Amino acid sequence: MNQEQMDIKTPEFVSIQFRLAGLGSRAAALIIDHAILAIVNILVILAVLLIMKGMSGLPFFMQMDSLPIAIAIIVLFVLNGGYFFVMEYFTGGRTIGKKIIGIRAIQENGHSITLLSSFIRNLLRIIDALPVSYLLGILMVFFHSRHKRIGDVVAGTIVIHERKAKRKKKLSPIEKEIIERGLDKNELTLENWALSSFGIKEWKLLSTYAERFNQITAEERQPLTRQLAEIMLPKTGLDLKVTNERETENMLLVLYLNLREEWEFDLQSKS
């Protein structure tokens, strides 16, 4: 069951193939996440006990001050309730456990998880955890054709295995150019919502630009660079200030590196 493939057709008629994450990988990720939360919970409780002991010379079990306890309860509630929601939305569907195991949550249409879908799927963990130890969720994942728990069904999400990019033995001309310019994808940090604003059309425009980069002269490349920058750079949501043609080219190439990681190894066009 863990090896099942899922094909998704995008509005641009591109077929994207994913390998669904089964019960084993999802359970392993959940165990890691809960182990992390358990450690953090213990640290918070120990911190509160130390604070209470410092506020009074009496042993902590004889103290009547409830403020530190109330604060600890609120912190633990927010931490345990918001961990999965915050991590999945702001890290592209990955909690720490999911990242270690190599899986991620996405929408059924193949796009990155949204704020609403992340909120719904994690809110319904309350139901999936019933009656004890995620029994209902385990049964759903095991028997559902797409390995979905109730939260996934309602939110319209799936959990997939990450694709590992195969290293090319020989560098392409644009890769050599990027290395010579000393560019790195980490020079541009894009939020999840900004990445999702770039569709297959934008990726094709940018990848075509990168492929032709070394095939045309600098004079021929200048108008293409300006036109593409006007289309692509505003979508990043960042205040990108460029002063000359080379800086504009560098910014587009760094953006190309970021989008290549998101698109190149996921899309498999079918003729």
C-alpha cells in the first residue's frame, strides 16, 4: 500500500505523479513529533516549578500562587494545539517528524497546503485521536484508498513522499553560469504563499529564460531580462532593489533556483 502512486491533472493539463505516504511513514513522523512535544512540555513544566520555587521558600506543592500554573497551562495548550498547524503551513506541509521521515502534506490538486486546509486537518486531529492513541485515524489511513485520515478527507489534503532530485553527472550551461556568478538559492527566501503564487506558466517562462541564457548575446538578453523581471519579481512579495542589468539577471537566476526545487522534480509531462 505504501508504494501506491497518485496522478493529478493540473488546469494546465500537466500530469503530476506522487507517491502516497502510508501508515508506517505517517506513524513514524507522528511519533517523532509527539516525542519532541513531550520533551518541550517537560521543560516548560520544570521551568514553571523552578519559577514557583524561586518565588517562595516553601516547597512547590505547598504554594498557593496559581499565576505561573495558569501561564504554563496556556503555553502548553497553545504549543500542543498549534504545533502541527504552524509547522505545516509555514514549512510547506512538513512538521519536524515529517521532514525527518521525508513526507509532506499537500492539497489534492498538487499545490502547497493553504492556511485553511492546514487549520482544518489539524483541528480534526481531535476526532482522529479517538477513542485512544489515534485509533480512528490509524484505521482510516490503513483502509482509505489514498491513505487519508478524517482531517485529510475534510481538508482535501494528502500526505506524500518527498521526491529526491537526481544529481546530474554533467553540469548544464546555466548551472555553470550560476556557479561562476557565485549565486545560491538561499540568497532569496520566499514564504510559502509567495511560492504558491508561481504557477506552471511562470516556471516555464523562467526555465526557458535560463535555458536560453547562454545561447544569446548580452544585448539580445537585455529586453528579455527586463520583461521577465517585471512579471516575476513582484510576485516574490519582497522589495527587490536592482541597480543594473547584471543584478537583475542574478535575481532571476536565484529565483530560478528556488522554483526549480519546487517544480522541476515534481512535474512529469505526459505526451
